[in-house]
Amino acid sequence: MKLLLVHADYMEYEAKKATKIAEDVDEGRKSMRVEEPLVAFVAVEKGDDEKVAEKAVSEIRAVAKKVGAERVVLYPYAHLSSNLSSPELAIRLLKMMEEKLSDLEVYRAPFGWYKAFKISCKGHPLSELSRELRSQQVEELDEKELTQALRDEEKAKSYWYILHDGKLVSVEEFDFSNYPKLKKFADYEISKRRAVDRVPPHVELMKRLQIADYEEASDSGHMRYYPKGRLVKSLLEEFVTRKCVEYGAMEVETPIMYSRDHPTLRRYLERFPARQYIIKGDKREFFLRFAACFGQFLMCSDAVITYRNLPLKIYELTRYSFRKEQRGELVGLRRLRAFTMPDMHTIVKDMEQAKKEFMNQYRLSVETLRAIGLTPEDYEVAIRVTKDFYEENKEFLKEISEILKKPILIEMWDRRFFYFVLKFEFNFVDALDKASALSTVQIDVENAERYDISYVGKDGEKKRPYILHCSASGAIERCIYALLEKAYMNAERGKPPMLPVWLSPVQVRVIPISENFLDTALEVAEKLNKRLIRADVDDRDETLNKKVRDASTEWIPYVAVIGKKEVEEGKLTVTIRAESELEKQKRVKMSVEELIDRIKKECEGMPFKPLPLPVKLSERPSFR
RNA sequence: GCCGCCGUGGCUUAGCUGGUAGAGCGGGUGAUUCGUAAUCACCAGGUCGCGGGUUCAAAUCCCGCCGGCGGCUCCA
């Protein structure tokens, strides 16, 4: 409940027009003039109850006494709050307040009317006071929900710079004319400016391409993935996992839910500004993990680690991580409540080793994204750092900035309020100029202590390590989002949209010119599939034109037409999407072997999974 | 979470100053067997997001809820 108390020479009001929620009032109460009142403007809020009303009454009584007012005007004033209760409750509480104050002279202005009023405020020091009253329940709830980190963040002050060619300039002074995307990103980060009111293109695409879709039967932000989507996701998952394992990480698996009462976890939760899903068990309450930190840190806490083992890397692909993001923030594959994130933690013995690993993992992230199909032109780099760390490590940050030779957005904090001192992110800027983080690495200086993680040094003494958090690609779903948005932006420039060949659910579509060539087409497809290339056959009774069109709208990279000419020549006529324009297709004659070689070369080193659907289109369901 | 806009067959949508739903795609059947971006015909398919209310009558008006999008907020 919000109260605004005004001690006045007089107050007069007149009810003009009833709203839908207006209470019935006698003619006599519709207008009023009261001399020397204490006017209490009141807004009843959600969660308010009788106790709150009582508190309000004693508050009003106290102030009335203090200023020597004998008359009180209770004036419903909705504009004090953006969290109003129902009108019914408001009227009930107002009437109750009126009654409890009846030892004074009380006037209650009618609820739910447009009213004109005049007031003459006395202007002495106590003549204007405001009060905010809340039910105990609501207070406790707020206390629970607002973690320390969320509160701290509100207080944190950021300073923004651009680091370029080893020089740090403030954002205001930086000349963005050659870096329009960085400008968009900086605007997005600093001023939070948005220029759009459209459905993001990838949402339409993920549905149309039968990759993913909303699942209304679940909570918002939990998607369903169709066979093609599952394939794409699964390939990305396998690839990023492989990258991390090759980098030297040991893959582990940890639970997805943890006790809320566990003392260590509890303190960690308080440092992490995220909202959790809470699961009620028989006796205890659990929360769903929002990253793999919990399981991995607990594992490391119990492990015996010596200096010889460092840097020690462990990795898990979280399927899933859960974050109860606010409703208004959820969009397509960009921001979810359940998502898959590669999460690698590296235990290092000191800051020197931490920096070295940070640099390595920066490079690892660049490589990982590049292989996925996202080049440095597709994202912008942000570094978040405490002022102290920056001052002591200017040279190091300069080296970092030289890896990609791109200007970097720096956010500097005058004090540390997160668990890390340094962090980078690669931020994808989408078709609507919105930015979201993909890869990220952080140097954590807090959690080794909190989780009691230690290693034995050369001298036999237990020592505290630092920990790096690394997500080499960012959330897998977000990678798909970025690829779809990128394809859309390409299409706007006249380039046929497509996924990288290794991620394309169907890599080759074989189209027989008529039923007479269906068997040959099936043979070709079989040959391709045996050589680990995803090929299917459009065996539907449709015209050639129709089949070509459909193959194109599915973004299939290679479309091979087979008819009399091809059978005679022993070659396929292949339309190569990557080399085509939207207006004119690039068509090449090649043998099956040549096609295989070409695709093999393109997909070298990348994971493969077989076609997730029947080879014949006629046998394939449509999921939408 | 707050505010705004939206929600019609599997998909895209017309109808919305109230008078009990119309199309295209997709699907089925038949014809057609085709040389690079939508072959033709016929048929089936709709609790108009859900729940209340107003009305003789609601897809259409009102209220609540759910879902989507956008803004605010926030972002590991």
C-alpha cells in the first residue's frame, strides 16, 4: 500500500464520472470540502491485507496527531502505484480504514470515479509525507526472491570504453564510422536502445524449416525439436564437446537438481543473479541447475588435486540448464528457460596460469564459432573487467585485443560485485540489431574458496586455485538462432539462405525427372548415404518445377536432377546453393564421386549423423 | 513481473459497425510422368486460444486466464 499524506488548509473534491469499477455513493458524498484535514492519498496494492490496512491506520493516526489535524480525508489515488490490487479489495480495505479511524472526523472520497480536486498544502516540514506499507508475507517473499547479486547489480556502476590498437578510449570519443555493428552492439549494451517491433526472423525460420517450435504444453521457453532440429542440435553438441575434449577437458556428468539448503550452494545462489526453478521434494526443496558449476565444483571439492594436475579441465554439456527468465525476455531460440550449454571449468594454480588459459580459451572460442559457421565478422567482442584488474594487466588485455584485431567494447567496474575479475563474451548482433552472448570465459576468484577447492603445491601445502568458466560456443540453441539470423541477413543481400553443409539436415536431394528414373535416383541416394552423406529422394508425383522449388525452400545445399541425359552421361546435374544467387542458380555437371569428394572436403573434421528422416519424401510426415 | 498489440482447419489468412465461418497452401483420391522456383479436378478437414458475462443472437462487445510478439526491466 502506498500512502501520500498532505496536511492542508482545505481539500475539496467533486466526483465527475463513474468508471466501470466505481462504487455506488450517495449524492451527498459526491462532492465535499473539508477544512484543515490531513489528506491521505491511498493506493492499495497486490498482496495488501487487513494487517497492512491496520498499519496504514496507525500511520495516519500518528501523523494526524503530530500535525494536530482532527479531520482525515481518505482519497483513493491509483497513480501512486503500478502494482494495484483488485478494486474489490481496495474498496474493502478503504472502508475498513474509514471505520478504524472513526474516532476522528473521517471523509472517504468515492472509489472508482474521475474526480476533480483542489488542495492547499500547508507547506510546513511535516505537511507532506509518503509511506509504503507491505504485508509481512510479501516482504518475506521479496526477501527470498531478490538475491544479493541482483541487489548488488542495481548498485554497480559501469564505465564504458573501446579498446582498439592497444588504446583505450571512452565510448563517446570512439569513431564508430567503420564499425557500424560495434556501434549497434554498444548502443544495445549501454543505452539499451531498441529500434524494432517485429517477430525476429529466426522464429519464423525455425518453424518453417521444421527445426524447432514452441511447446505450449510446457512452460514458456521450453522448445520441441523436430527430427531436423534434433539433428542440427545434436551435431553442434557433438562438435563443441569434441572441441573441448580435444582441448584437454575431461567429460563428466552431474545432476540437474540440487538441494536449496546445501550451505555452499545456498551462498553461491545468492551471488548469482538468476531466477531458479524450484522443485518441491518430499521434505526438501530443490532448484534446477542453471549451469554445470554446482556439480563440477562439488566434484572438484572432493577430488585430490596436485600442482601436477593443473591446469585441470572438466567439461559437461548441460542438457539442460534452467533459468527462470522473465516472461517478456523469452524469444524463440535466442533466450530460453531450458537450454543446452557446453560448460567447461578450468582449475589453475595462479593468476599467471589463469591468464594463459584465458587467452587459450579465447582462441578456442574463436575457432569453435568459426567451424560452426560464425566468423568474427558475425559477432562483437565485449570484455567486462574490474578497474583493479585492468590497471594491473593492461599489457595482457592489449594482447587479447590483438587476437581478432577488432575493437572491443570494455565495461569496467569500479569494484568487483560478481565472482569474477575478468570476462569476455562474443556477442552476436542479429537482424533486428539485438545482441546476445555466445562464447564466454570468466576468471573466477571466489568459488574455489566457497566450495573449498584446493590443490597440493610443490611444497606439500594446500593452496587455493582460481577457476575459469568457459562456454566455447555459448548455448547450443543460441548458435542455431545465430545461424538462422545470419542466413536471413544473407538472403536480404541476395544470397540464398542456408546452413553450413555439415549442419544441413539434408545435404543432397536427388530429383528424378519422372517416375522412370526413380530407381536410379534411389541408387544414387543410397550410394551417398553409404558414404556418410545425408541424401534423400523426392519420389512424389509432382512436377519437376515443384520439386526444385521445394528443395530450394528447404535450403538444401546440393540438388541433383537425374533424367535421361544424366543416365546416358553418367553424371548428375547439380545445383550448388552456396554458389548461386537468389535470381540465378549455379548448375554443374558432376559424377556421384565428384559430388561425394566435394562434400567430404567441405565437411572434413566435422561430426556426421545419418539422415534423420525416411529417404523417400513420400514417406515423410510433415511436422507442421 | 508491468504495459501494449495479437491468437480463426496442420500452415498462412478473409470475415470483426453482433445475424450461427470463406479462401490459398498442405492432406486424401483421380488425371498427369513432366528438363530446374507452385499441373489440373474433386473430396475431407473448423469447440473461431480457454473460461465467464452482455444479448433473442457473439469469431465479432465486456471481464479473467493461457500462449505469442514488442516495450520496460534484466541478461552468467
